[in-house]
Amino acid sequence: KFGLRVVGSAGSDDKVDYLLNELKFDAAFNYKKNGTILENLKRAAPEGVDIYYENVGGETLEAALECMNTHGRVIVCGMISQYNTTEPYGVRNLGHIVGKRITMRGFINDDFAKECYGDFLKDVSEWLEKGEIIYKEDVEEGIEKSLDAFVGMLKGKNFGKQVIKIADL
């Protein structure tokens, strides 16, 4: 939509198929197969990476930094691979941030909520209405299933956005 080439990674062939065929990503790979994450990313993004949306951390962040183009940007909203680990992954190539003049910025939703909320509602409502945003939900019913669903989400067992349905409105 915005002239970007979109590349994704997922932990199963079914999820890669979804990225490619339903979400229309330009390229995607199963990070558990066909070599390292870095090898897969180099094949999927042979021209390098200009913008990387970070929510995995660890080896994936390291691969992204390796593939970043000069003046690339990394938007960091999470590092799920590092949550609850007793042995954090030491990213070994942080020097690329300097050498490639990479901008790396962390954020949480509240950082931009006030400033962008009006535009968000307008744009996203329009995109949803036009069917330009495609999404999938993985719904568990009942509050008693919330812990298992949360742990499953952290392990990549969900297929879409993990949702717990506790009541009909």
C-alpha cells in the first residue's frame, strides 16, 4: 500500500502460507527451516532491509541488523524471544547501528496514543471497511483458559491474534 516490499517470518509452514497467500507479503520464510534466520532473511530480502519492525529479539534482531541498509530504521515494540528466558541472547553485531547509521527506537502504544488516535481511527476504520486490513483471531472461550492461551501465545501456538472471550456483549 505504501510502496514497501514486505517480508515476514513465521514458525510454521502454515503461517508462512498465510503470510504469502492471505496477507500478500512479498516474501516469507519459516525461521525453523532451510538454514539460519540470517540465511533465510538474506534470501527473502536480497536488496537489504530499510525498515524493520522488531518484536522478536535475539537471533532475529541480529539477522535484521546484519541485513539493514545504511540509514535503516528499526522500530522496537517487543522482544518476545527474550521474555522469561534465563539465558538472554547476546546480540553480537550492535556495531552495525553505528556503521550503518541505523536509527533504533523503542515504543509502546501509549507513546503515540494522544497524538495519533484520531488519524488511527479514521484510517483504520476506512481500511477495515474496504477490506484492506486482513486479520485472523485465535479465540479461546472462558477466563479459565486465559493462562493456557497466554502461555501458548508466547510459544507461538496461536495462529492469529490471541483473544479470550469471557462474555457476549
